Amino acid sequence: MKKDCLFCKISHGKTSTEILYENDTLVVFRDINPAAPIHLLIVPKNHIRSVNDLSEADQPILAEMVMVAKEMAAQQGVDKSGYRLFINVERGGGQVVFHLHMHLIGGWH
């Protein structure tokens, strides 16, 4: 855990954030500035700064993030209507919190 990282604090239970899903490697919670009616963040517990900092050993984490996103989309009721998954990389790509995370957005009618 990186002490000054907001997502490390959230993923290790150091904030009052409501966790919607948790396992040994990931947590899922709502984005505090939602861009859609449903806007979740899928976050590894292990601190990885960005996609640019992934190693070969991190490949299973990315697959798990996608599979958990699929589960969460079903749980949130957007699996049939459609949703979007994306990862912002570095400041120029829109990354604001420098801890790897995937966005799941959807819920438009």
C-alpha cells in the first residue's frame, strides 16, 4: 500500500467508501464524480501506478478486472442494455488518480 494513494486507502478499508465488490485482489466502488447513471471503478488492491507500469506478472489482474466488470454490469442491470469499459493512462489520457483502475459506465436509457 502506498501511503498517499487514495485508491490504496480505499482498497485497504482506510476510508468510509462503500465497497460494492471485494476479493483478494480487487475492489469495486462508485466513482465520486459519475459520468453516467452507473459509474463504477474496478481497482486492484496492489498499487500499480498506471498501464505503463504493468509487468508480465500483472496480466492476470487485467483479465480479472474485465471479468469482475462483466459481473458488476450484470449486478447493476446494464449488461443487456450496454456499458463501456475504459482505462485512462497518464495525465494526457485523462488519468487523475495514479493507481491503475478501470471505469465501468452505463445506465443511459
